[in-house]
Amino acid sequence: MPNRSRPSARPSTTSPRTSSEGAGDALLALIEALPVERLRHAFTHASWAASRADSYERLEFLGDSVLGLAMAEELYERFPDYAEGRLAKIRAHVVSRQSCAIVGRRLGLGELFAGHAGEVDPEELERLALNRNVLAALVEACLGALYLEHGFERIRAPIVAAFRDRIDYAIEGHVDYKTELQEELARRALSVTYTVVEVEGPPHDRRFTCAAVIDGEAAGTGTGASKKAAEQIAAREALERLAGAGG
């Protein structure tokens, strides 16, 4: 089926990118620069493909492994003291359907999907372009296409950048170092407060640096996409320092 884009006849299928807007720019640029045939394959839904093999499903299968490897390598390098179970838990959240859909929506993949749809019922197209599972599948399909086009090393850093805030969110929501630190300090009759040390970046891509202050001294610092994420990393560093002190 020929690819005919009719953007003027279709309403926007994604919201304007705001929070973390710049995080996926490098990845989106790579996607948009893919050869036409790879783009067509990555944005062909099974319901309008000549066969399922012509849809994005095979690329989705490949991209799932590409994303998993990129996240596993990033987490392995970024958190050298994490046990396997903790790393696996964070990675599972980062590569989940919900997480991929958030990234896909931010990248505007729904609009790209609509632009490569050809002659498809507009209402059905809009429903698909807004569907969480479809957006997640498009992310993985695009990663599969990029892997075939460029190999892993060229695309690893853009993938990590696009998912950076999902890593921070996973740490914030699933690894509660602040509670662990508070409990440890309670046993020592101490307490902790958190202060913002520095805020960097434009409004849509802020990076916060926070310190965990114990007994008047900074016992740990952390940087993240939100104050809560930065505080969690600061608490982790403080815990490591306490453990290293043999207390």
C-alpha cells in the first residue's frame, strides 16, 4: 500500500512536548532520518499490513531487546553497588509498556505513525495513534529499525537520554533510599534534612542537585530530573558512606 501523508486532514494525535522535551531530541532525529523503507516498516500497523511480517511487529521484537540491553548496561555502569535483583526491578519498570508509551508520546510518534498510514479510516487511525500499547510498540519498532541501520553503539546514548527521566522515576518510586536512611539514622539517634544545592538546565529539562545533610554536614549528594529523584540518590550516597565508615 502506498504511503500517503494527509496531515492537514487529521487532528493532532499527541500533546505538545513540555516536560523533558529535549531529552529525546537525538533519538527523534535518528528516527526521522531513517530511510523511507525502514520508516514505512516501523510505522505499519498489523491491521493494514499485507501480512503480519510486513507490520512493525518483527521490529518491535528486536527493539525490545535493544532497549533492554541499553538499560541494563546503563544501570550496571551507573549503579555499581546495586545487587542483581534491584537492577532487574528498576529495568523492568523503565522498559515497561507504560514507560515506553510515555516516551513515545513525548517523541511525537503518534503523529509520525499517522503520517505513514496511507488510506486508513481517520477515526480508527486516531484511536490507534493514542493507544498506549501502540505507542509503546512504535518506540520498540523504531529502536529495532535504528539498530539495523546503525548498530548498537551509535544509538545507545540517544536511547539512554530519551529514557533518563524514566530511570529517575523508577529509582524514586521503587527504591526508597530516603526511608532506608531515615531508619538507619533513627538507630543512631540522628536525623537527615535535604537541601537543593543547584538547579541547572532550561525549564523543560531541569536537573536538580540535592544534598542529604546529617548533623550539619552533607553526607551525600545526588542529581536527578526532579528534587525527589535527586534526594533519593543523595540518600543512597549517604547510606553508602555510613556503611563505609563501618557504623
